Amino acid sequence: MNFGPRLFRSLPLAATLALALGLGLAGCKAPATPSPKAEARAVTVVRLEMRPVAGQLTTSGLLTPRNEVDVAPDLAGYRVSRVLVEEGDWVRAGQPLAIMDDSILRAQVNQQVALVAQQRATAAQREAEAARVAGLDDQGVLSQEQVDDRRFAARTALAAVSAQAAAAQEMQTRLAHLTVRAPVSGLILQRNVRPGDISATSGTPWFRMAEQGDIELWADVSEADYPLVRVGLPAKVTLADESVVDGRVRLVSPRVDSTTRLGTVRIGLPVRSDIRAGGYAKASFADAGRPGPSLPETAVRYDANGASVMVVGADGRVSQVPVRTGQRGDGYVEILSGPPPGSVVVAKAATQLLPGDYVKPDWGGS
């Protein structure tokens, strides 16, 4: 069909413009629409994995000597003449703590020494008598019975010397034990003896000591928190005056009380004058943590609907999944509920992504 100038002159103006526009569009081809996958942008992703997340665990207990040593006399019935130490004194192993009156026992020792000398003289006489009958067996000078009697008397006298010497040594040992000495080096915590007291081997110890002055915090930990505490875990211990000292878990009790459901954790502390046995203290464990599904804190976004993460599917498409968070520490947060472990999650929740967007996972970015 031939559209010449005559046709355009015979049409109204509006119709002419519409016809020209239609002819122009008919000669142009519409551009192609790009696919969403082609426009996907690279985002840093992480995997939801099991790892221990540091948390804050707080407990309390009593300050107790690591090794408390009771010191009591070994002998009963002797009067105390001197007490040489006071509570709070530092002593070394073997140092005298108290001395008992030794006048009676020393007299007994002297008596035993005299008896030993007497027995030795008797033994010497019996040995000389036995020596004079040497070689007279079956000679007819003395009966065989008389010869044997002299030899037996000599042996008996020597045995009596040994017995008397042992008795004298026992007395010397008892005399030495009238001085009560420190069995270990450490700090005197309590003194329960005064000059004039009569010694007894039962009852209240005369002294209580902390070996080497070591004081620990025996803290109570609930059964549920027991898995979070381990030997070597650092702790911050707050004393009654609000001062804070560094401690470390030395021992975790292998049992839990069946009634209270609490177990004991022993926290070693430095030797300091302001750490007193019997005092109360609190401990916090900043590094206590249990293994669980965890993500960097930056991966969790918060809005009016709560916490959520952006999960990347196998096809690269993003979906928003609600989560419930737990402990936090070292830049990580525990995921109590949400996507299963192993899920690929966008590392930075602030990234402007919407559910349904396509992304290109980047595992090496920051």
C-alpha cells in the first residue's frame, strides 16, 4: 500500500500523529529484560556451625584453705609452759609452736639412762663369767648345766641392755615431742592453746594452719552449668571489700549434691593478706561456654518481628528465617532455634537484601 502525501493531507492532525507514531514503533525492536540471577551481587556468607560461645557465669562461695592442717600435741597430761606464735604468723616446717613443761619427763629420762648404765655393768659381769667356762664342756670341772647357765645369763644380760636402751630412747623421743612443731610451712589461722593448759591428744586442735598460705574459693555451681566449667578456666573473684582478684579453676568436684543439685568448684587464688579464710566471695567466668550452633553477631538482624537471619539456598536465593539467640561472646552468638546447622547465612545482616533476592556467595570476603 502506498501512503503518499495526499493521504496525510486528507487526515485530521491527531490521526496523522497517531499514524506516524505507530509506523515508527513498528520499525523498532523491544529490548530484552535481564534475569534476576544475572543481576545477583556477591555477598559474604558464613556457615552455621557448632562452636563454644563464651558466656558469663556467676557463682559464689566461701574462702577456704586449700590444705588446712590441724596441729595437736602427741602427749597427754603435760602442762603448757610457753606458746610461741599467734594467729596470722607465718611459720616454716619444723618451727616450734608451743612448749610443754618437761621437768617430770626429763627426770624419767635421767632414770632410764642410769638403768642402761647399770644393765651394761651387769652384762659385762655375766660375759666375764661366761668367758671363764669357755672350753670346759665335758671336762668334768663343772657340770654342763652350770656351763650353760653362765652362757645363758650373759645373753640375757645383753638383751636387758638393749631393752633398757630402747626404753631410754623412747623417753628421749617423748621429751622431744613436748615441743609442738609446725608440720608444714604456712599461715597460722587459729590458736586454741594458752600457757597453763594441760595437753590432751583428743579434742580441739591447738593450731589450725593453711599450708603455704594458699586460700581457695569453694564456689557452688548448679548442675546445669557444670559442663561450662573446666579446670584452668580463668575467673574474676570479687572479695567482700569489692576488690577483684584473678583466679583459675583448680578442681571441679566429681559429684553433685543430691539435695541441692549443686557441685563445688575450687578456684585457686594468689596469696594475699586480704584473702582471708572463712570469708565470702563471688566469682564470674567470662570465658565459660558450651558448644552450640553459632554465628557472628553481625549475621543476625533485628526488626519489629524479632531476630532473624538471611539464609542462602542452594539456588542462590535468599530467605529470611526467624531465630532465637542465646549466649554471646567473642563476637559470636548462639542460635538456639532457627535454620539447621550447616546452613549458609549472609554474614552481614545490614546488607540491603530482601527475601527472594539472588546472591553470589563469597566465602573469602570480610
